[in-house]
Amino acid sequence: MPLQQLTRETPVTPGSQSAFDYDVAIAGGGIAGTTLAASLKDSGLKVVLIEALPPSVAASRNQVYALSLLSGQIFQAVGVWERILPKITPFNQISLSDSGQEGVRFQPADLGRETLGYVGEHQVLLSALQDFLTDCANVTWNCPAEVVGVDYQPDGVVVEVQSRVEENPKTQRIRTRVLIAADGARSRIREAANIKTRGWKYWQSCITVQVKPEKPHANIAYERFWPSGPFAILPLTENRCNIVWTAPHEEAKALAALDEAEFLVELQKRYGEQMGRVQPISDRRVFSVQLMQSSRYVQSRLALIGDAAHCCHPVGGQGQNLGIRDAAAIAEILTQAHHRGEDIGSLGVLKRYERWRKLENLTILGFTDLLDRLFSNQFLPAVILRHLGLWGLRTLPPVKQFALRLMTGQLGRHPETVKALSVPSSSSL
């Protein structure tokens, strides 16, 4: 259902046309949206977070994310890291290989760190952020509720919010200085603002499933490339692993439809024997993947973050990290502008965020697209090129370090709040 175009003759409640009910309205209470709200805790700004699902339902999604070192630093700077770290798994080695060829192993020593990243489940991350926000006096939760209408005015935004409580639904209009769309890849707010996107859907789908290996996973993350697509193994707590298995659409559907014994045979072929036999312990989930970049991230009174602004192939586990970086970046921009007495919803202020994040995100989108296309085929020039690339990673330390810094979020501009922090590790608590 498209968003309504609001009329300005209708009174705004609560408050009046000349008053702001909030400084910042965030539409979408996923990880990007809640990270932004948490990052604004000490900003002096009054924030409302609008989420269509009850908190427990929003947190119940069965997803797993690879978190970069920078994402850990951002959460540490926000103050939520100590709630997250004990419940996620650091990985201390990355193994990258191509169809049985000699691969590359990345170690923390390659970066002078104690770990290379983390693997966290959606429920752990979002629940920790939700709990943290209960202590943020400047943040108001409005959920379950959804944005059903928006009117962008010269000095503010009128947002119509409809409660999703079935027994007593309510509609109210609030006035805010700026609206942040964190409402996902199919963002209705982005579409209503007529912000175009560029990109494509891949010929592949991903199968995800959790498994229990016979032997310890040793906190190693694997990325194995097959002609059909990447196959990732991410270590989880309690000696579990999360599989992200990419294959052409029809092959992925056929694999997902196999009975458990047949599926296990195919899974073990790609998983290998380094951890012994594996046993699936969750349902299989299949989803298609796409690359998408919004033509612009901002307009006057509106900014897009996370999947509302961009999407990438899951190879390399970069998607959620981009949204976390977006949230930290725009939080810094808004806070600094507020302290300078600037209009935080003005195009000039919001353009600072776009200049910061758009090109950096495009770089990662291009990197993941190149990885997938280069390794997901048997075209001879591509095979030669990727073998040369793996050789360079094994034998040329500057090449290896550059690739590792890109994957772990150490390249590009960092928020001021994290620059003075040490990289968080299991010994930092």
C-alpha cells in the first residue's frame, strides 16, 4: 500500500504546526534503525523510533550476520557492546579457497589484532539494542506502528503514524525536523519520495541452515567458491555453524527440497571433512539476492540508511555492516549539526552524510559483485584471473593486508567516536 500524500490543512497532533514533537523520526526498528537511535543517546535530540512489529517479533528473525571489526567498535562507542559480545562468536581465522585449489588463510596477526571479526545472531543483536534503548530517555518507542503518510514541508516533516494494535488502532500525526528511512530494501518511504534505485537481481539464491559439526569449529570462518556460487561457513556459539550456500535459483530450490539424508550428502561435499560429520539443526531458508544502490541517499528532510539505501550480495558478509556504518555516520552528522545550531533536516546538513557514505558503500557493492562474478563461473580468463588473485593474496603481504582491511571495515572514514577506541575483543570486558 503506497504512503498517503498528506494535506497541510489537517491539524498536527500532538503539538501544533509551529512546534516539533521530535527532532528525529526513524522509520524501521531493525538493526540499522535501532543502532541509529542508540547512537543518538547523548545527542541532545528527541527521537521517535517507529516499528511495525512488536519488539519480540522483530527480534525473532532467524538470521546470522558477520560483524566487522568496525561494527564492533561502533557498538562499543555506543555502549551496547558489553551486552552483545558474550553472546556472539569471534572468528580468529578466515579461510578463502576456490574449488579445492590452494587457498588463503587470514590471521589476526596480519592486522595486528586479536581477532578478525564476529558472528552474531539477529535475535542477540536486536534484543541487546532494544534493551539498551529502554535506558535512553530521549528515545520514544512507537510500536507496533507504521508510517502511512508523509508531508515534507520547508521547515519539517509531518508523519502520519498508524498503530497496529488491532483492538485499539490509532492514527496520529507527528511533526519532526527530519525523517530517517530504515525500512528495508522495499522501502515505501523511499518509493513515495520518488528516489530511484539502480542495480539488478542475481541469477542466484542463497540457502541458509545451521549445523552442528562433529568436531570443534575452532572459530574459523570459511568462504569457499564453487562454480555455482560462494559457500560460507560461519562459527557460532555452542559449536554451531551457520551455512550460507549460494546457487542458481533452480538449483537452490532443488537443494532445499531434498529430504534430509540427500541434503546432508550434498552439504557434506561442500562443507568438507575438517570438522567431521555435520548435522543440520535448523530449518532451511531460501532467499534471492540483489545489488541495489539508491540514486541519492537524501533530500530535504529525508535520509535513507541500511537496506533502504543499498543492498549487496552476501558474499563476504558485508551487508549488515554497511547499515551499521550508515547509522553511526548519520548520528555523528546530526549531532554535530545540532550542537552548531544548524537545521538538522536541511539538505546541506544531510548531504554531508551522503558524501560520506554513498561512495564507500558503492565500493563495497562493487567488491562483492566482482567476487561473486569472478568466482561463480568456469570461464577460462576468469579462472586464470582468480588464481592469480589468490596467489597475490598468499604471497604479497601488502595485497593481503589491503584485502583484509577492506573486509574488516578498516578502510574509509570512521566516526569520531570510534577513532580513539581500541578494537574490541574478548579480553576487552
